[in-house]
Amino acid sequence: MKTELLELLELPRKLVHGELDVENCPHNGFFDLRDHTCVDCPQGPECYWLCRNDEFASLDKHQTDDLVKALDFAHTYIHAAIIRWDHKIDHCSCSVCQWYRRARSTLEKHSPQPR
């Protein structure tokens, strides 16, 4: 189970990283909770998520519940991107829509509320 969650976090990490404007970031994309610049930044939630869930965050040591929460954030983020791109989630064969359907199924197994 944990392996599946770790695998599912790979694609959103790439997408979030590609969307962040690290060139204009005083911390080069490394979120700092103590800095109001990060806290007030419009990219703050994505940057914070990426810093907590990047490939250097020892994710294999995270609790399963924390990984599910990280996947839930990624699922919401990817859903917004798919809507912007005007893809038809349940019919599109692109890798992002396929990821979304797999993540949705995984989250349904771990969430008490329906998606």
C-alpha cells in the first residue's frame, strides 16, 4: 500500500515543481514557515506541499495517513489542472488523466467519504 502511495506522488511532484516560479523566490522554492514571504506567497500551499513531499523528504518513513493526505492534496491540484486543460477525466488517455483515475481509486479505498 505504501509503495503505491509513494509511486502516485511522483507525477504530481514533477507537475508542481514545473509550475513553481522558483526564479523569483527568495528561498529558491524551499518553503520556510518562519518567513512571511512564503506564508503570504500565492504559490505557498504548492511549495509547502512539495517541500514536505519531494524525493528528499524520506517519504518511506512517513505514516500512511500522511501519505494519503499528501495524495489528497495532489489529487485536488491535478484535478484543477485537468479542468484548466479541458480534458475529459473519465475518457482521456493522457498520463495525467490516467494518474488522476488511479489516484481517485486509491483515495476511495482510504477515505470514508465518497469522491
